[in-house]
Amino acid sequence: MENKVSKAYLKQLRVSPRKVGIVLDEIRGKDAAVAMAILKNTNKLVATDIAKLLKSAMANAEHNFGMDVEKLYVAECYVTPGILKNMKRVQPRAQGRAFRIIKRTSHVNLTLKERD
């Protein structure tokens, strides 16, 4: 019996990868329903985006692979940095100087598997 895997990706999320990683650590290895409940009660702005991603992965599992939604769990979730070339800003400083601010982006990958 082959192990079916459902994946969902979120590209160019305008949040720092460090902040996203904190929320992903909370749901890694949990059942999909439990992970969704954790995300709905997490006091972080990025939790709503990750909840949408989890909901999308669950819909992919049910529609594309015919997996049972009740048996799904978060097998793998990680974040990688996005591109930086377009989001550099300048912060004015004293004596006419300018400091560079880098507005970071994230790519989030979420994988769901079915428990036996």
C-alpha cells in the first residue's frame, strides 16, 4: 500500500521566516483538526494565513487523492526565505544618513499524510 501525500505551498508571504517558523513549530506532527484548532487560537497574525494553507492542503487531500480527512496529520511543515530583491526600503537617520531596511518574505510548505 502506497502512502499518499497531500502538499500545499504559500509563496511570497510578507512575513519574516522567523515569525512563521514559531507558528509552524506549534502544529508540526499534530492531527489536522487539532492543528486547525491551535491556529485559530494562536495570537499571531500569520496564523490566519497558515490556517488557510492547512485548509487548502486538507481540500487537496480529499479531492485529489480521496484521503480521509479525519485521519490526516501534519507530516512536514517548514519555511524558507523568499526573494529580497524587490523589498528594500530606506529609514532616514541622523545627519542625513540612510539605513537600509529589508522587508523579508517567506515560502511556506505544508505536507499532510494519512495515519494508518
